[in-house]
Amino acid sequence: MADVKYNRILLKLSGESFKGDRGYGIDPKAVRYVAHQIKNVRDMGVQLGVVVGGGNIWRGAEAETEGMDRVTADYAGMLATVINALALQDALERHFDVPTRTQSAITIQQIAEPYIRRRAIRHLEKDRVVLFVSGTGNPFMTTDTAAALRAVEIDAKVVLMAKHNVDGVYASDPNENPDAEKLDRLTYFEVLEKRLKVMDSTALTLCMENDLPIIVFNLFASGSIERIVKGEKIGSLVSADSGG
């Protein structure tokens, strides 16, 4: 194993990561880029679990505002995460020869294993990349919450919140305010008090209760995951100590 700070990580990929520069759906170039970044980190000896979002295909909360039953809409969103994971699994295995396993919180036995914690850990120990899909399997729960939960369950050392063209946490939206201050180090309480968009409050509280650090970074800055696992200070760190 290379000299790394984190030997087991949970990478949270939003649906935005899959659409690339398109307005929606899946961009094969973006998926291949993400797969290449994952492959490079795995080659360093790092064990990777990946929680996949589905917002590039479906958003349950938005469907609810248009009159759809929220529970039904959320289940549809879980299926969207499966579609994304299949695209990523194919890119990892076909283009980069990276062994993967997809585990689903809802039963889809033809294309994914059921989520079983001990089996997931065993896959990681065998250097397989494990893709966690369908969120927690429960409506009203985001894939952020799934990321925090799976990270705690598999004893990941850090949660990496991959963002699309945003390189950390800002005091205000940098797309609307070009002078927004970037916050390199924050505590969990500061994120909650300032209502910063790191992850939803349920997920953040779960990380806080288990002293699990969170790093928010720009996935599309090449080599960013490698630099993080080596201990370089990029993006924004959320932990119990704002001093990092």
C-alpha cells in the first residue's frame, strides 16, 4: 500500500457527477472520468465504498411538488441510483479492469446483491469497489444519509462528498456571489448553525455522533481523491475540531 492517510473511504457521488456538462441523464465521458479516478485510488491500496445518487435522472422531492405521492417518488429515485451504478460498474470493469460489487438496499437480485454489511466489508478486504445503491431503502431519506450510514457501518475513515465544479464549502453560494468566502475547516456544529449545504442534517448528525470527518471537494479537479487520501489539504474539512 502506498503511504496514505485513509485506507478505507466512503465516496459519495451525486447524480450531478454523472451528467457531466449535459442538463440531465448520463454522460459516458463523465462516467469514464469518475471510474478512472476511482481506479487510480484503488491502485494505491485504498478500499473504496461508493454511495451513488440519482438526481441526474430523478428527484423525489421535485416530483412531490408536482403532485406525486412522496413515497412512490422516493422509490423511483432509488431506481435512478441503480441506473447510475450500473453505468459506473460497467466503466470500472470494462475500461479499467476494476472488480466491483453493487449492493442494493432494496431487492433487485437480478442485477445487484442485497446490502449485507459483513459481505460488503469482505468485498472491500478483497480489493473490490463496492457500489451502494437505493439509498437506505427508505423513503424520506436522502443518499447523503445513506453515505453517512454506510460509512459508519463499514468503518470508513472519512466521507468524501464529491461535488461538480465546486471545490469546497462556501459561506454563500459561489455561483451567485463571486466574492463568497471559502471555508477550509469547519466543525459539525458550525455547519448546522450556519445551515451550510454540506449534506442534510440527518446525515451530518450521524457523522458528528460517530466522529467521522467529511471532506467536500471538486471531483472534476483531476487527481483530487488521490491527493485527499495522501493527506493533502484540499477542499473543505468538516470535523469535531475546526483546526483540522
